[in-house]
Amino acid sequence: MLEQEIKSMLLEGGAIKVGFATKETMAGGPPGADITYLLPEAQSAISFYVPFDKEMILKYLGKEDPSIRGIHEEENLEIHYIIWRAAQRVKHWLIEQGYKAISVIPNNHYRTDIPGWQVTLPPELSLRYLAVRTGVASFGWSGNVGTKEYGTAIILGGIVTDAKLEPTDPLPDSESFCDECKICTKVCAYQMFSPTEETTVTIGGNTFNYSKRMNKMRCFLTCGGSNGLHRSGKFSTWSPGRYDYPENDKEVSRLMSLAMTSQKKRPPIKDCSSGYQPASYGGNSNIQLTCANCQLICAGNPKETAQRYKTLVNSGCVIQSEDGSLEVFPPNKAKEVFESMPIKTQRLYYKDYKTKMKK
Ligand code: B12
Ligand code: SF4
Ligand code: SF4
């Protein structure tokens, strides 16, 4: 059976769970659910995931040591390679069997044919929609998908093919890991997703809910590394940026041009990993991972999630030294160290963009 062969290959390649969708089970959803965008002849799609290491998550959230950021980044990139290699193996095998197949590039790849794609970030195929419709995972409030075993700390893979595969069902509500504790909303420095408002999508006759995206550029600013300080001032991501919280879309836009320009003038973060260059931006932009808090905070069970939250809020704030290396201090000490830096250096990480806007 095709499905069995595919499943075995993916599990052997590092996947934990595998599911299947068809054109029919993905029908009627948002454009991101269209499996024929990547392959017009597509009849089916395959979903799978690979989890993060649980011990590393605690070290990363707790900023146990400045070297952890680089180690996490390398783990993240390695998981993406595992996914890509597993997907490519299945793709090649399907082609050898006489089918057409395409592997979904797992991240940072958008539909650049859509005007304004740089802000709306439309996926070629939404791996989250595919995962929830196939029952590989279910939606968490954050919009990340996950399972009771791993929470949302999983990375997704996918393949589309013209082979006709038997679809699998979405997980029943009783199997959902998300109890809507909303801890994920408390750890996003710039509140990319709403703590109260919901988005509902219907895919293949099934309805799925997750939080409304407020403005994706809020994540771009924080997860992209321009800003790190949480609006509470009590902890930061791994980014040394310290900009005030943008209250509205206008402030987000202003901060986008200002903070991203300053970020380019900072030394690259100096640790064991130098980041990566996503193809959608023509390889001109180097990303070093500094956040993923909303994804990594959720362990899939309330006890471990609470432990991760406590670890993160007590993890301190990051400051960058002149040579690019990062140091971690308690929040008040970090402020003191920052304010003792030359004004020229401070301006790489903070500017009063709000007062300037009002004038
Ligand atoms: C675009 C994108 C982003 C964007 C926007 C995220 C979003 N929309 O929620 C940004 C840069 C902000 C982002 C951030 C992150 N991402 Co990201 N990202 C993606 C990407 C490419 C697509 C996301 C997606 O499914 N969008 C569709 C839906 C979910 O978004 P939506 O805005 O609600 O869609 C609405 C409309 O836009 C419209 N719509 C939907 N699709 C389309 C398509 C078109 C063409 C149009 C016009 C409209 C449209 O309909 C929806 C309902 O109104 C995927 C890779 C992939 N190919 O799937 C990774 C992915 C979702 N990212 C991932 C991760 C891990 C992250 C981060 C944690 C960052 C990090 N350090 O890794 C954060 C998490 C933020 C969060 N809480 O959601 C993982 C998530 C894993 C998981 N467990 O869920 C993915 C699946 C990558 C992977 N291979 O695992 N991401
Ligand atoms: S932290 Fe996890 S369980 Fe809690 S609301 Fe967010 S996604 Fe759901
Ligand atoms: S990755 Fe970080 S900045 Fe982006 S939505 Fe999640 S918590 Fe917010």
C-alpha cells in the first residue's frame, strides 16, 4: 500500500506522526489550504512533524548560558534539514513509482506573486492547515499546532502528489492539547496574536479555530530580532533590542523601518551559529533566531507549560557586547548596563520613536 510505504519512510527519516489529505478534504479552505498551487495535478498531500528536544527548550527559555541561543538555532535548522531530507526521499520514491510529487519548503517561503506578500506572508501551502486536517496535530490558541505529547514545539513537513491517497481524519476535540490557558499570549513581547479574538477556518467541512493575527509584522520585529524586551520590561527574548511597545499599526510601521535599519548596523550575534538566509528575500537578509516563545512555551500539558513560563519570566534580559556576544542580566541590572553604554551604541538598540511621531 502506498500510504504504508510513505509512512514507513517518513518515520524512518525522523517523523513522529504522518497523515494524509486529498483535494476534497482540503477543499473550501483559505487559499493557503490549496494543495494544487504547488502542483496543479495534485490529488493528495502528506503531513508529518519532527519535535524539538524537551531539555533544550528549558535551557533556551531560561537563557541558562549565552551559548544556548546558537545551540537552539542549530537544532532548529537541523530539524528543518531532517524534514527536508525525509520529504525529498518520499518525493523521489513517488516519482520512481510514476507519480508527480513536490516537497513543501518548510519555512520562510511565501507566495511572492501576491501583491503585498512581504506583509501578509501568504504560504504556498499552509503546513498548519494540512497538519490539522490530517489529524497529525491540532490548533493551539497561539496559532501554532501541536499534540499532547510535544505541545507546539514541533516543526512540520509536507509533500503534495498526484497519487490518490486514503485521507486521515482530524483529531477529535478530546485529543486537543490546548486548554486555552492563554500563557502563549503572555510571552509574546509585541502581542502578534490576540488574547481574545478568534479566527475560524473551514477546511473540507471541518471547522478549526485559533487566535486572530493582530499584525504579522509584530512577530517580524521580535522574532526577526529587532526587538527583544517584553512590554513588562521583566524579561527579553535572545534579542538585545529594547524598543517601547508599539500600540497600533502606525507605530508598528514606524518601528519597522527604524528598528530594522538599526539592527543591520549591530554586530551579528556572536555564538556557535551564524543564522541563515531565507530564499524569499533573495538571500539578502540574514536571520538569527531569537524568539519562538509562543511555540516553545507550550508543552502540551498544564504542569510543564507552567514550569516553562516560570523559567522564561525569570530568565533575565539580554545585552549585546561590542564584539557581538550576548550577556544575560536580571532586568534592572540590564537596564543599568545598557544606560552606561555610549549613546551611539544605545541607538542601535533603542530610540524614542513615539515622541518623534507625535511632533
Ligand atoms: C507565514 C508564516 C509565518 C508568519 C505568519 C504566521 C501566521 N500566519 O500565523 C510569521 C513570520 C509571523 C511566522 C511566525 C512564526 N512561525 Co511561521 N510560518 C509561516 C508559514 C510560511 C505559513 C503560515 C500559515 O500557515 N499561514 C496560514 C494561516 C495559518 O495564516 P493566517 O494569517 O491566519 O491566514 C488567514 C489569511 O491570511 C488567509 N490566508 C491563509 N492562507 C492564505 C494564502 C493566501 C495566498 C492568501 C491570499 C490568504 C491566505 O486565510 C486565513 C484566515 O483568515 C509556515 C510554513 C508553511 N508553509 O506552512 C511557517 C510556520 C507556520 N511557522 C512556524 C513557526 C515555528 C513560527 C514561529 C514560532 C517563529 C519561529 N521562530 O520559528 C512564529 C509563530 C507565530 C505564531 N504564533 O503563529 C511553524 C509552525 C509549527 C507549529 N507547531 O505550528 C511553521 C509551520 C513552519 C514549519 N515548517 O513548521 N510564521
Ligand atoms: S499555551 Fe498552549 S495550551 Fe495554553 S492557550 Fe497557548 S496553545 Fe493553548
Ligand atoms: S515567535 Fe515570538 S514574536 Fe513571534 S508571535 Fe511568537 S512570541 Fe511573538
